[in-house]
Amino acid sequence: MIIVLLGPPGAGKGTQGERLAARLDVPKIATGDVLRAAVRDSTPLGLEAKAAMDRGDLVPDAVIMGIMKEALASPTAARGAILDGVVRTTPQADGLGETLAALGRKLDAVLLFDIDEDELVRRLSGRTTCDVCQRPFFGRAPGEKCNIDGHDPQGTLVRRRDDEPESIRKRMQVYRDQTSPVVNWYESRGANLVHVDALGALDEVEARVHTALGLA
């Protein structure tokens, strides 16, 4: 299955995407991850992306979709993939559609994680992030050490400036401005767009995801 995850920052897309990927035995592909890997490996598209970033420019959608096409064409994604952060704008939604068509594949579902803005502010303002692996943590204080294996050096948890309440609300406004057209774009094309209530314990939200996809 090819599934796109949509939702505001802090809604739990990353965590639920990892759980869903494990349930379906497919990879979770995030734009940032494949972009960093392409740059690290100095692939032709990775070099294009690095040149844009070195200039201080946004990486063009065409380059990002080219990197995504390579990821989706890899043997590890033969059975499908969970796409997290791949679609943020309507041009990216269109580009993903063209990419999948070129690979002879189709989009099976779009999961939209819904959550109240006040709850997001509460969640994110209590979040810390590892300064090495960027893994988010909730309920842990700045200055603690990350407990994810494989760090060299071991990461330290920090509070990001964009996790302050005012910044979170600004990010939410940007998200709404960008995502509403994306939702309309998918709905107008008859995509299987499913709303998932993202409020509650992780296991509860996971159960809702499985129900929405007919996996329960």
C-alpha cells in the first residue's frame, strides 16, 4: 500500500507512521530522510539538492520528487510505503501523482490526522528534541541525554525555539494555509482521504488508523 500522511506538526504522524509501517511491513519514507541520504551519498539528485541548500534556496519540488521516485522504485518499497511529509502543497501532491503513475503504482489512501490547536500547543510546548538525531521526546527535560542507541557523541535534549506557544500557533496557520488546498485537491480527485482523530493515547490512535484502513 502507498499511504500519504497529512497533519499538523505534533499530531503524531511520525510515530503513527512508524507503527503503521511495521504493521504493513513497508518502509516509512520521510522527505527529510531521503533528501539527507541523497546528499550524503552524493547522488546526482543529491548534488542538485545540496547546491540549492548551499545557496540558501529551497530544494525544487522536481528534485525532491526525483529523489522520492528513486526511493519508491527501490526493492525495499516493492510492497508499498508510508509517506510522511512528502506532500505539503498542491504542486507536491500533483508531482507525487505523476511519480506514482510513472512507476505504474497508485495511491491507496491519504490519512489526515485531526487535532485541536490548543492540544497541539500543550503537546509541543512540552516537547524536547535530541540535538543529534532530532528524535522528539515528551515529558523529558532539556539537558537530559537521548537514550536512542547509535549516537556518537550521545545527544542532548533541547527545547526548540519553534516549540514556544507563539511559534506553534504561527506554524499552525502556515499549515492550514498550505494543507487546506491539498485536502481539497485530493477530495476533488476522488482520493481515499480519511480523517483520523489524533487525540488520545498512542494505542488508541493506532487502533483508529487500523480501522480507517480496514486493518482492524
